[in-house]
Amino acid sequence: MALASRVDAALTAVPRERFLPPGQRRHRRRDAPLPIGHGQTNSQPTTVRQMLELLDVQPGDRVLDVGSGSGWTTVLLAWLTGAEGSVVGVERVPDLVAFGAANVEAAGMPWAHVREAVPGRFGAPSQAPFERILVSAQAQELPLDLVSQLAPGGVLVVPVAGRMLRVRAADDDAGGPTVEEHGWYRFVPLVADPPDEPQVD
């Protein structure tokens, strides 16, 4: 199946409304970001489609979903990887971790899960490398710590300073990543909470 057809099939199989707060479900067909609380949003469907097409997830991929929010993109990614793959969603807001994790569990895809982000870090370095990384929040500059979590030849899709970037890691250690720009977008900011302070006795 062609990539665009696979992405469309995923969007059909994973309805947006299941990942919205009850008060927002009547707006499920609006092609716009919808609030899910704590200043975060469920992303605009056309933007999600474009990001998934740029990411080009393959069956069996290990995927990281940064800023997983309601869990919608986490489950879309899990649909694209199939049961032979795995998807880790990371989210920094505890209430949204619980909301997203419950939504992912209800989707019945046990190869996907959501966890709370590690303070002071982007992504899930302890579980790297990943073949694909999706970031649904805007960075001010390319987050190199996420680039470092890519497997050789892996792909990162991230909005940076208003531009959507597709970053492909080199196939070996000899070269650096290649970066492509794909249009202008607006997202909530990519934020890492401060590291936990050591306890002083």
C-alpha cells in the first residue's frame, strides 16, 4: 500500500474523537488544533497527516512520540508499525500522561504505551535508538539530543522555529544528519522540565 494510503487508513482506523475531552468531541471534524487542557492541544488533522507522511513509518519500526498529549498520535503510529513494532509516547504533564495512557490502553495496541517525560531530558534516551521520532511541539533550534536517539538511517520530524524539519540520520558514523524543510507550522513550545534537585540531608 502506498504511503499516503497507509496514513489515510490509519486516520480512518483511529478516530480523533476518542482522544478528545468530552467537551471537545463535537468539534472532532474541525481541521484545527483542539484544546485538551494544560495549554496543550490535539493537533490539526491535516498537519498530523503531513507529519506522518514525512515520517514514513514502516512495519516493525521502533518509534518515539514526543509530546504525546491525548495519545492520538501514539496510536496512529502504533497502527503504522503493527504489532511487530513498538511505540513510546512521552508527555511532561502528569494529567495528560494519565489521559493519554488510558486512551492508548483503550485502543488495544499493547505494543504502544505512554510514560512521563524524564525531567531535564527530551525523548527517552534509555530506550533509544529509534527508527522514527515524531515531535508534536515546536523547538527553537534543532534538538540534538533527539537526533542522537535516532538509529542509523532513522528519521526525526520536528517543527523548529516555525519550519517543519525532516531530519535523517546518516547510515553510519561517518556522516552527519541531512535536514529538509517542509513548510511553515505553529505548535505549542517544546519544553523540558528542570531536572529533579538532589535531596540535601
